Amino acid sequence: MQSIIFKGLGRYLPETRVTNEVLSQRVDTSDEWIRTRTGIGERRIAQAHETVTFMGTQAAQQALEQAGLKAEQIDLLIVATMSPEMLTPSTACLIQKHLGTRGGAFDIQAACSGFVYALDIATQMLRSGAYQHILVIGTEKLSSFIDWEDRSTCVLFGDGAGAAVLGTLAQTGVGILKNTLGADGQGAGCFEIPAGGSLRPACQQTLSNRDHYIKMNGRELFKTIVPLLEQETLRFLTAQNLTLADIDWIIPHQANVRILESLCKRLDYPMEQVFLNLEHYGNTSAASIPLALMEALEQKKVLPGQTLLLMAFGAGLTWGFSLIKWPL
Ligand code: ACO
């Protein structure tokens, strides 16, 4: 039996940092409000040339380098994004053009859960034996979809990309042990970009209504997500005959520190074992988990032999977990 492992990780973060102080000159907010309500201190905002394709390509090149592989050795490219370059062609094809990977290339859209969704697809495809190396990228330029006049959303998000090369190892019981995905479309209205799709194509009215920007019911999301994550975490771990005591690190989607604090309180899990970097990047949607995982490894917080729980949640509603034993 083979294990599915991370062979390389990579990231790209835009140069431009936008602090809470800078935002408070633009909308009626403050560093104190943003920090206490979200845990965010600054975010990176992409410039015109830093497209999702550019950022995803840069992250992928770094992941390939770390894996010691060439792009031609990749059999499949999966891109998770909710801010694609355009509706069609897929961002995956645009990145493929730069990298020259072999095999298929496609996008998936599961909002902030996108990276874990892509990870599960890649895991199953590698397990099938039909693929050897799969490149998974989470790349987001949410700044293009933020209403910079809406203080309730513009303070939350940031841009960036993370990538992982996945492959197999002839050893059992390490790497990605199990994934699970979930969705509840009843919560779809809590977070949407209402116009620009086939339901409401761009027109003068959608533009003047600012309907091409993110609309979010933050309070409702918060109320829904915390108990949902509590229930799904316990369900997932119980199904693997595990408890939270078996988890060395939770690497969560970096949306809001208060969501994670409330969750940890309910689960009786120490916040010190939840890796956080949202103070520096805000919510980077599908890029947030690979960015956090890479930093946790660099800071030597995650160590070989430890058990990690990747925890994703986002618009849709969607969620996903990945149980990983970091190889020795
Ligand atoms: N600065 C100052 N005041 C603000 C700001 C701001 N940036 N934004 C909102 N306020 C005000 C509101 O207008 C409101 O004022 P009022 O009471 O006079 O009406 C007050 O602050 C409280 O607003 P709430 O929305 O109730 O604030 P809350 O404590 O719920 O915090 C937040 C808002 C941070 C958005 C929170 O609800 C949250 O994080 N929700 C989850 C959102 C989330 O995680 N989204 C991402 C998941 S989906 C995905 O990742 C794609």
C-alpha cells in the first residue's frame, strides 16, 4: 500500500502590504475594531500584474522546485479559486500554459474550502494508480471582488497563492490518511457575488447596484459555521476512531480568529495548537490553508511524525477536513 504525500509546497504573496491603519483612511473603521473582531492586522493586495495566474504559477514553480520535479512530470493540474482570471477558460489552463504540465488541467470552485476539495480529488486520483504527481494550487485575487466602500467586508480579505505537489510514497500510514468534504446549499445566500454569472449578466443596473462585489452576512455565517465545524470535526474524527487528543495541530482556513476561538472552546481544544497567520494576510480563501501549512512547517511548529487536521470552511456553504500524518 502506498501513502499519498506532499512532495513540495510553494507560495506567492504580493509585495504590497495594506495595514488596518491604511484601510481606516479609506472607510470608517479602525485598527482596534479589525483586530478585536477578526485578528487581522494587515493583508497583501495584488497589483495589476499579480494576477491569479501569475501568483499561482509562481507558487507552483516553488512547489515543483521543492519536490525536485519538472512540470512535465505532473500528470494533472487542479486549481482552486473563487476569483478566476475570467469565467472561461479556466485559470488552470492559463497556468498550464506557463508551466507546461502534462495531462488535464481544471478549476474547482468551493470558495474557501477549495484547497481541501482539490486535495481530496487529487488523493483519490493518486490512489487509483492512474496518476503519479498532481499539482494542486489555491490562488486568489479577492481584492478584485471587494467593495472597497463596504467596511464590513473590505477589511477581511487578502490576495495570495499556495501550491502543493502531491505524489506517492512506498510506505503505509503516513501522508494524507483521510479526507472528508461537505456542503449545505441552504447557506448559499450568506456569501455571494450576485452578478456576473449567467443568472445576472453584467449590465448597467448590476454595475450601479455594485452587485459584482462580495456580499456577505457575516453575523449569520459566524453563527452557522461554529456549531457546524464542531459537529463535523467530531463526526470526522470519531469515524477514524480518533479524538482531538490525537491531533497535534489544526491548520484551519484563516477567516477569523474569533470563529476559531469559539470552536476551540466548544471542542475543549487548546488554541495554542491551532496554527494562525491571518494577522498578516487576512482571509485568502483557497490559498489560506497551503499558506498556513507552509509557514507552520518553516517555523518548525509542525514536526515529522505529528498528526495534523486541515480544516476548511467557506461559502456555499462548504467544508472539508484532511487528516495528515506528516512523514518522518
Ligand atoms: N469597522 C468598524 N465597524 C464595523 C466594521 C468595520 N470594518 N464592519 C462592521 N462594523 C459595524 C457594523 O456596522 C455594526 O454596527 P451597528 O451595530 O452600529 O450596526 C457593528 O460593527 C457590528 O457588526 P457585526 O456584523 O455584528 O459585527 P461582528 O461582530 O459580527 O463582526 C465580522 C463582523 C468580523 C464580519 C464577523 O461577523 C465575521 O467574521 N463573520 C464571519 C465572516 C467570515 O468568516 N467570512 C468568511 C467565511 S466565508 C469565506 O471564507 C469565503
